[in-house]
Amino acid sequence: MALRMVTRKFRSKLLPMFSSSLLHSHATSFGFKEVHEEEKSRMVGNVFSNVASNYDLMNDLMSAGLHRLWKDRLVSKLNPFPGMKHLDVAGGTGDVAFRILEIINSVKHRAMQDVLEDNLHEETRIFVCDINPNMLNVGKKRALERGFGEEKSLIWVEGDAEALTFEDNSMDGYTIAFGIRNVTHIEKVLAEAYRVLKRGGRFLCLELSHVEVPIFKEFYDYYSFSIIPAIGELVAGDRDSYQYLVESIRRFPPQETFASMIADAGFQKVEYENLVGGVVSIHSGLKL
């Protein structure tokens, strides 16, 4: 694992290379295809409608269960606390939100809060926001199965990461896991994250990223383009959706470039941590 800080000197070099050619055009990418912006939302929506019912199973198969550890690491950086207002974007199946609630409800936190815990627990609000209703339905079903069906702190919201309906300066934390590479305008998502966070609030993004070690990269490319779509076809009967998901990783900006974009949105103390040689990275920034 490597933890890296980002300073403003990178932004002038790296951001133009990515944003001028892709982000500010009326054409955008859908995997390796160039499509009109208005088409991408529909096409991505179709992908996640198709994969929703097998989403968690496929995550386990594709990552050999490692996605669970990666999400644990993400939430550990958030440091959840009773009474917090948190927004988890593109979190339809609830994986990240459930982890946050479990920490807040843990014996350790109850002991620390003593008498105040009950009052703070009533104020805790974890918003799960996803643009796809099918993904949200999977999350609500999983909430019932995990005993969170009557959990008042857990609120499900159908919404667009690029145009959130939440008030300015209303959230203590913001997470997005494996979602930001699927949006049409990354810079709009970052601007919205900055807007809704309170001063002192933390932005955290877990995303599949770019492998740096040459030999490992060759193996990773083979696994990504040959094995993952085949697993998708075998298990979910949908090769095309998983082909898109693999291609979307390669079109996502490299770690340094994405970190520069986060800083350009106004966040400070921007850093990122590579996991498994860069297969995934966790980017972090503070609104100060």
C-alpha cells in the first residue's frame, strides 16, 4: 500500500491533459466507445439495471472477496461517529452504509457515549443516494435481511450525483465507492460533494484504478478483459455489461490526475492510497 499526498504543483500539468480532451466535450466515453453525453446516463443506467440482482455476488467473484476489505478500509478512514450526517453516493446496495451504521452502533461507541448515545443515535442520518432504482431496491432488501429494516438512521434516496438535492454544508462525510467512473461529468460530482459537505467534512472515494507494476499490469489486463466478462456471461448471463465495467476502469483518470481534480474542486489535504498495487485506490480530501 502507498499513501501519497497531492500538492497544487501537479494540477497545472495533469488536469488539462485529461479534462480538455474528455470532460468538457459534448462527447464522452462509455467504456471504449465515444457517445453523446445524453446517451451515457441511459446506457450506464441499463448496465446497472441489468447487473443489480447479481451485483454483490459478482463483486465477490471478480475480486475474490477483496472488495469487502477495501470497503472496510474506506470506512475506517471516515471514522464514523454517532450523530453524524453522512452521504453515500452510488451506494445503492448498501454495502458502505451498513458498515458505517455497524460502527456507529458498536459496543465501543456505545460505551464511549454513555448516556448521550441514545440522543445522538436519534440524530444520526446515513443517506444512501443512487440514480438507479433497481440498485436501491436491492439495498433495501439487504437492509431487511441484515436487521436494518426499521433503522430510522438509514435513508434511501434516488438521486443524481451531478445534481444532488441536499442542502449546502449539510453533511459531515461523503463517500462514493465504485461509482464515480460511471458518471458523465466527474467535475460536477466533485463540485456537488464539496457543496454539501460541512466545513471539516471529509470526501472519500474508493475506485478501481491503474496498476503501476509492469508484470502485474500484464496479468491484471488479461484477467480484466478475458476472465471478468466471461464470469459475467457465466453467472449473470451478461457479458456486455461487464465488458463495459472493465473498459470504464481503463478510461478513468490515473490516480495523480484524479487527485488533482479533487484539489481543483476546492478540497484540501488531498491524498490517495493504492491497494493491491493500484488495482483500487482510496482518494481523500477535506473541506476546510
